[in-house]
Amino acid sequence: MNLKKSILIFFLFFLFSTKGNVMENPKITIKLKYGDVKIELFNDVAPNHVKRILELSKQGKYDGVAFHRVIDGFMAQTGDVQHGNTTNNFNPGMAGTGGSDLPDLEAEFSNVPHERGILSMARSQNPNSANSQFFICFDTHPHLDRQYTVFGKVISGMEFVDQIKKGDPGSGSVDNPDIIEKIIVE
């Protein structure tokens, strides 16, 4: 057998023997009072953001956190583990201004569009300021594309996201907001 055939056979063997070992994207379940929302996280698109969401979820940091900004037809924002936890030092006036005790993340912008059911990281004016807050899109919003880091998508339970209590039409500020009851890492 010549060298080219040997290399080809080795490559094909390697390709097929490792195919089953390719890591699939992790999944989480966000438990809302309305029902369970299953999310596929895009580890292949935004690995550092997925790592952060998984880390905070495993630590229970999102449990009890309010959906502090919800705009009908736009998005539902949550994840302020510093000021938005309704079971620990909840501060409705500050919810949306905090993060976690972990450092901010560098942007991982991609070509994944902001469509209905997409999860994306919230941030300040600085593109590298995402920390713990994220939002779920109610509809398609192309003006957000390549401006915010997309890290996941709702794969079931979007009807429960649609039921999250909406805020004021302008600011999205929510009185007596709905919460993330718990996030389960699958």
C-alpha cells in the first residue's frame, strides 16, 4: 500500500472513530411559574459566554432572579444576580445595573441572527461588558445582530416565555416581576 492510501485510510478511520465523540451543545432548563423552557446553548458560537451561564447556573445564582426589563414584542431581560435576586437583597431600583462577582466577558459576536427564542447577553455601551445578564427575544430584531453575543436558543417552551409579565411600554421596567424559579443544567 502506498503512503497516500495509508494516510487516507488513517484519516477516514480517525474521522469516523471520533465522530461520535464530538461534543454536542449543552442544554439547560429554565423553570418558570408558567412551565419549563428548554434551551440549547451554543458552545460552538460563544464558548466563554456558555461557560459563564453554566457556571452561574450550577451555583444556583440565577434561582429567584427577576425578569426586571420586559418589552412586549422585543425581549425579556433577566440575570442580574447582584441586585435582581428576589430572595436575597432584591433592589428593584438597581435591578439591571449589576452582574456577578466574576469579571466581564469579551464579546463573541457571530452571524447568528436575533430571532424569536434567541438568548443573548445584555451589556453596557462597552461591547466587552457582558457579565451575567441576558435576554430572550420575543421576535426578530436584526438591529441587535453582531452587536450582542448570542449564546443559545429556546428549543421548547417559548409559549411560557411569552407569558412573562410585561413591563412599561417605554422602559420595560416591571413592577412585581416574574422570576427564574431555577435553572437546571442537563
